[in-house]
Amino acid sequence: MIFEYDYLIIGSGVAGMSYALKVARKHTGKICIICKTTLDEANTKFAQGGIASVTDTIVDNFDKHIEDTMIAGDYISDPAAVKQVVEMAPSQIKELVEWGVKFDKKPSGMFDLHREGGHSEFRILHHADDTGREIQRGLMEAVRQNPYIDIKENHFAVEIITQHHLGVEVTRRTPDIECYGAYVLNPKTKKVDTYLSKVTVMCTGGCGAVYETTTNPIIATGDGEAMVYRAKGTVKDMEFVQFHPTALYHQGETHPAYLITEAMRGYGGILRLPDGSSFMEKYDKRLSLAPRDIVARAIDKEMKKHGIDHVCLDVTHKDPEETKRHFPNIYKKCLSIGIDITKEYIPVRPAAHYMCGGILVDTDGCSSIKRLYALGECSCTGLHGGNRLASNSLIEAVVYAETAAQHSMKHIGEYEFNHEVPEWNDEGTMTNEEKVLITQSVKEVGEIMANYVGIVRSDLRLKRAWTRLDVLYEETEALFKRVHATKDICELRNMINTAYLITRFAIERKECRGLHFTTDYKLHAYDE
């Protein structure tokens, strides 16, 4: 089947839904959100800590937030992107509230602000310890009630459509590559439909599922980065994978591993070894509130040094009732596995958490492919640089949804549907009866990335990852050409493509910088 939408949004997290609501206000065309699973299944709802914005102007200001972001990003961040996000943040917070998102407030009516690692001031707006879920709830209600937005749940974008699908040879040197929509798998009919669009917006989220242990949901398979890379679009900074220092260590829970928010360290939590001794004083004067890359490497080193599979986060010295009030969901989760956090240490270890790089975009969210925008975690705006500052990601998604909405609405009248696009051709393919091959390959990707492209890397490890991934790539592409498109085989292709990009970019960066730490090269000047 062929569908036509003025705005085709691939992904349903905070970026995709914010963009949809913003363009729906002007009624400039038909809008469709493609959801890989259901509307509520996105990385957004797993964000516990909060969303960063300067709101208390008595003690905080834009310059402080900008400087904190640049420091955390190891001075690789794009100053223009940082300035745009920080200065537009307050107005976007106001709009989230107007859409129905509820942030915690003090009795005075002021926002109850948290402080997290790398922040010099209290500027984290939150909703208890499930801020992402609350933002997702508010946006979902607004989107479902909007008559101008069509929602296609349980649909999977297989490829974006460019001149390549019209028989034109497209390379990375081809000027003016254009996106005409996407081929989308409908699992009910098992057919790949053609979605033509004037504007396509990639909001597919992260890629943590390419690692063995991640705080991301299992659907975070790097779909957007992989699709755009295959379409010869530009990606950047893929080596900068952020590992959250404190995922709950509980055997069997790896996709996702339960996140212990950084706000708990901002609240006064102390990182300790299981014997009770602290260790962060050996690594950074900011102790447990150092930026995530420093804390994750410190934990990784202590685990290897002592031969242990986790360290601990201690909040037993804090008031028990206050802890329960601030972190009700973490308290409940830990209690479910037999840990009372008001009396016992929380076992934690690092887990793959956030991709700082992705599809390269400008300050309007425009990618290198015309008519294609990228927002949220799948994009590389330049805000995060070498390492994301805590709670900057949700506000980045909303800010860029605004700039992309303004830019695309301004230019939508210049585009037409391309009716020369052919329908998906699966003639000669067959039903895949070898599911075990896909399952095993997914497992192999996770093990390769965890063992060789993790928190600490080396040239030897990266080369081994490259070699193993190359074999998986060849096997999977051969299988993809033989069988009908399914969500499983498409996800595997994307995981391998994304893992390859992370590895390639890591090999190419001949220094320790931000989240990329290698034993073969010296630290750069900022760390010396």
C-alpha cells in the first residue's frame, strides 16, 4: 500500500511527539508518527533524573549552564548548539507544562530542583524519580487527543527512500541527496508499505541494545543511525557512548538494567566498595558527583582491581522518609529484590546508556540529506560533545523539535510527493525459518561490544571487534536478501551497522577524549 503524509515522524519519544504537537498547531499538513512498538515504549520513559533548565535565576544563569555543558563535553561541544539549547530551555519547559507535564514543586510554588553530576547549580526539574515517564505520559495524552496526528503503532521503518530507489547511483559524494519518505513494515499484513512524505523526521532514539548490558529498552537498536548511514547520510561522534555509572546490579536484568538515577548522588549518595570503603576521592575532587565518564571509569577500574561484579551506592545516612519521598520507585524496585535502600547499600555497576553522537544535524535539526531531519538521541547536534551532561538530553530533544518544526513548516510548501518511487520488491524471497541465526547474532553483537568496545578500549580490542562484526555483517546481509523483511532481521542489520560505526569511529580517534578512553593513547591536554 502507498500512504502520503506531509510530515512523517519515525519514532515516538519526547522528540517525535514534541515535533508532532508543534507542527500540528499550525495545521500545515497531515502528520503521521510511526511507532516501532506502542506509543509509550521509548527511551524517554526510562529517564529518571529529570530535565535541565535554568529556572532559579537568583543563583543560576545561562552562562553557568553553558560552561557546565562545555566542561562535561570535554570542550568538543558546538558552542552554538549549547547556547541554543540552554537559552531556549525555559520556554520549552513552559510548553511542556502547558501540554500537561507535571514537575514537582515546593510548597512555595517554585520548582523543586535537583542537582546532578557536572552541574554547578540546582537546575534539574523532575517528577519524583520517574521524570521521563511523566513527560511521556503528558505528551502521549496530548498527541492522542490531537485530531491532526495519525499514530501507527507496531510499525517498523525498514529504510528511508532516496534517489537510490529510483535507480540513481548514490554515494557519500553525491550532492543533494533527498528523502522522499520511508518503507515501513506492517507486521499484521507482513507487507512493507510505501510512505511518501514531504518531510521525514528521524526520532528513533538510542542504540544501547547493541551492548550486552544497557539501561535502554530492548528496542533501542540504533535504527535511525543505521538507516541514514545506509542512505549515505552523515553521522558523527559515534565513538562517544555514555555508560551510566549506576545501573542496578541484579542478575538476569540486562535489557534494560534498572537505572539508579544520578539525582541520588546529587541527593548525597556515596559510592563505596562492598566492604564500605569509599573510592571516588582517588579519582576526582568532585567525588561521587564527578561527570559520568569519570565515575564510570572509576567504577570499572575498582571492579577489575578487586575482582568484583559491582560496587555500591550508599544512602543509608540520609533520612529514611525523605529518601522514600524523593525516590519512591527506586525504593520500591530495590525492595522487590530484597534490598531496603534506607538500611542497605544498593549494588550498582555501569551500563550502556546514551549515544552522544549520531546523525549530524545543524541548529534546525536538518541532516545532510535534504527533507530529512533528525531529533533526539539518534541525532548529533553538537550539544554533548565528548560526554553528555546529566539531564541535558530531554531538553535538547524539545528544543530541536521546536527549531525543526519552525524550519520545516517554513519550507514545506517547496516540496512535493515523489510518485515515481517504486513499491517495496520482495519477489523471490522466502519466509525465514532460521530464527536461531538471528537470535544468536544479536547475542554475539552484545558480547563483542561489551568485551571490546566498552568503557576502556585498546587498538587490539577494537580490531578484534571490527573483524567479528565484519563476519556478522556479511552473514546478515546475505540472509536479508533471501528472506521476507521482518522486524527481527531488520533490527539485527541496524545493530550491526551501528556497532560497526561505534567501532570505526573509536578506531579513528587517536586520543583519549571524553567518553572514548583507550589504553594506547595519552590523555589530551584538558585531562593532563
